[in-house]
Amino acid sequence: MTAAFTPPSRRRLLQSASCGFGYLAFSSLAQGALLDRPPPFRARAKRVIFLCMSGGPAQLDTFDYKPQTGKKPHPGSVYPFRQRGESGLLISDLLPETAKHADKLCVLNGMHADTGIHAQSFLQLHTGDRLRERPSLGSWVSYGLGTENQDLPGFISLNTSKPAIYSSSFLPSIHTGTPIGTNGEDMSEASIRNVTGNHLPLAEKRAQLDFVQAMNREHRARRPYDVRLDSVIESMELGFRMQMAAPGILDLSDEPPHVLDAYRVGRQEGPVGTCRMSDFGRQCLLARRFAEAGVRFIEVNHGSWDQHKNHRRDLEANCAATDAPIAALLADLEQRGLLEDTLVVWGGEFGRPGLTPDDGEDGTGHNANGFTFWLAGGGVRRGHVHGATDETGARAVDGKVHFRDLHATILHLLGLSANDLKFRYAGRDHRLTGPEGGRVVEEIFA
């Protein structure tokens, strides 16, 4: 009796076919390997540092000046602004150090989002979707470009709060962001979990991993269609390589005193109970070091800017904690020749409405209809303002930029086509910019 014919699997066919290179290409794609992939078209930036100000920064007291006009007071800027640099950008007195770099900034005053609910807008800022977990922006960048350093991940998230903001979701897990420091822990004690320990000699670690990986590959061989297993295997190999590369980057002892002082590492300013300046300064310095080492996307998190009460007190504290470190980061990147191809992005999930002069509660709400982001380096115009809100700052009225458009613009600057960067999952193609797509804001390109 003749045995029934079993057709070969796609993997087996590719392996046995003469075009072996086709199998190698398929294998790399299946694994989601962090190869350094050239972008499909000209890139203005090679990497991104996202300075995420969670909680909603008050744009009217930072970068979007709204003076009181007319006889009847209306919500407006509480703090004085000045024209800065040769460009004359208006920047609040709360940010004197950042203001020294006004001629590097490209300010987007026409930002808007779909909702004023923190969790939903924060998710949309990171993933393009406000209701469901989707791959984070950093994961899409890693998926599209890989990493310049095979010993480090493509995406790192510093002082992160929720896994959803660094999740790769349905993308291969190798593109998940690596969290360093969580929920406001002291960054001086932060490390990459399960990477920086020295409980075994290196040779024994390698032997242990080889044993586990042999079982993993045997398990994968029985499930040729489950490409997720390839990504898990590659992630474990990356974790082993990181044990040599990451500790040296996290150790700031080789930084000269003047650099540590510029980032305010080791110093604490502002009222007791506010975010330590040394923590945020350490994040910014680590962001520069990871960028220099070849990581594609580094997110730095500071919060909370959710000032429903004590607007003046808390805003002053937040600005004091972030102003000098951000200025140091911009200066450091430029001095090292990195700013030209590093895109720095600053902003939060939405903005805040202004205060009236006689507002006794000194509190602000949420405003997703008009707020501010700024970008620097990476091929954007310097000393430039794009877009505007109405006279009270309540609504974007000119040069409007949605999160989808911001995402499309960031990917475009990296040489990726936002609306063509897709991944097939659950029977259909998905992209960061969603079904609607995003508009590339070419007006801000240098």
C-alpha cells in the first residue's frame, strides 16, 4: 500500500530548493532579526530620542505665548515670554536653558489629538490607536530599520510606566522596547533586568544558553509555521550579547565632571516630592550614550505634568527638573556631531487650557484640541514655528498636525514610508498610521 503523499512545508521547500538565498532571506524576516537595514529612500535622521512629558505640558506657559487682550480677561499665558536667538522664537522664562537653543528648535503649535483622556491619548501618542494595544512607535522603527549595533536592542525606554508604551504587540518580539528603570525608580540604581547580573562566569552563561537554545530549536522544528519562536530565540541571543555591551553604557563613571554637571546628574533642585533632577538628567545622558552606541529609538520619560491644582508650583518644578538636562542633551549631541542625524522630539499626550488672571484654584484641565510639540535635529528646520492655535490657545487653527501626521513625519525623516510600512496580522495588513494614514508634514523639513 502506497503511503499518502504529504506536501512539503514552505520552510522545507525553501531549504531544499536551489535558491538558498531565498530561504536565508525568509529566515531573517521570520526571526525579525535586528539587522542594520538600509531605509528604502533617503533618510535625514538615523535615530530618534523621544522626550516624553507625560500628563500634558501647559503649552501656553512654555512654547505657545497667548497674551491677555481686550477688556475681558481670558485664559492666557501666566508667565512672561521673550524672543530668543536669531530666530526670535518666543519661549517662556520658565525654560531659560532650553531657550538658549531656540535656533535649533522646530515648534509645532498646531498639534491636536482625538481625546483628552490620559490613558487613551497616551496610548495613541505611542501606538496610533487609543483603544487597543498596538506596536509602539519605537517598535515600528526597530522593525523598519533594525539597529546599528547588534549587541544592543533597536528600542530602549527609560523610566517607563506601562508596558503598552514599549510593546511590540503583534510585531516580532525582538522589536519590543527594553525598559530601563520603571515607575519613577531612582535611575542611578536602574539596570536592564536579567542582563547586568554576574552570577555566573561568561563561559558558563554561554553553555547554559546553548543548552536552552538547543531545546528551543528542537521545539521550533516541530512547529515550522510559528515564526514567533524564531523571534524568541533571537531575543535570547540578543540578551546574551547585551551582557557585554549594556553595563558599560549604563556606567557614567567615565563621563567628565563638567558633562555630569551640565546634565545636573547628582544634583537635586525643586520642592521636596518633585521628580529628582538627577534622575531626569541621568536619563538624558543615557539617551545620548545609547544613541551614540547605535540604538535607533530611545524614549525618555518625565511626569507628571498633570496639573489640575497648583499649576504654578508644579509647572515651575517640572520645568526646573527638565530644562537644563534637555539643553545639555541638545548641546552635547551637536558638539559630538550627532544632532544632524538624530531627531529629538519633545511633547506629551495633549496640552492644557490657560488660566484666567483671577483663577483662584490655580488649576488646569485637559486640552487635546490644540497643544505643542517641538523637534530638533534630524533634518527639520531650525528656529521655526509651524502652525498656531486660536487667541486663547484652545484649538489648533493653522498648520494642524495629528498624532498620525507626527508619526508619518518621524518615519519619513528616518527614510521609511509610513503608509507603506506594514505587518500582516490576523488576516490583514496593519500600519502605525492606521486605516486613515498620516500626512508627512514636509513644510518643516530643512
